Amino acid sequence: MQTQEQKKKNQEVTSAEASLGADFDYAPSIESTDIVKINPKNKLFIGGKFVDSADKKYFKTENPATGEVLAELTDATAKDVDAAVKAARKAFGPWSKLSGQERGR
């Protein structure tokens, strides 16, 4: 059997829910994939281009909350890392001379 205090509390909750109206709906949670677009297959970005890895291998990444596969990511090799470092060193000279505003474009 409910006490008067419990009955009053239940009535307050019911009144609050009623004041929200029938149009009330929750926003997507931050964990939801509904608020982002994830490409099903992703490549490496080296030298200003998206490229496959040297051995063209991919691995799946999963949503830890659901186990759902989110995308396939390129599995970089040592050769890919070397290419990325070489491209970064080549770009650093001209890039480092740009203003912050120009770098942000």
C-alpha cells in the first residue's frame, strides 16, 4: 500500500509527463551511429590522397556497445608508415611557412 507521500510523488511525475505532450521524443544518444556518416570502407590518407595499404588488408571495427560492425579500416604496414612519414616531411617545408589562417583552409 502506498503512503500519501508516494501517491503525491507519482501524481507529480504523471503531471510532468503529461505536460510534455504527445510530440516529446528523445534525441539520438551520443553513442548512436544515426548522427554520423561512417564510410563502410576506409583507406589511408597519404600525400593528400586516399590509398590502399601495401598489402591491401583491412580489419573490421565494431561498436563496443552493440558489437555491430561500423566499418572496415585499412591495416597499415611498415611500408605504408614509411610512405606517410616521407610525405609528411615533404609537405612540412611549405606547410610550416603558411599562416595559421592559411593552414586552416
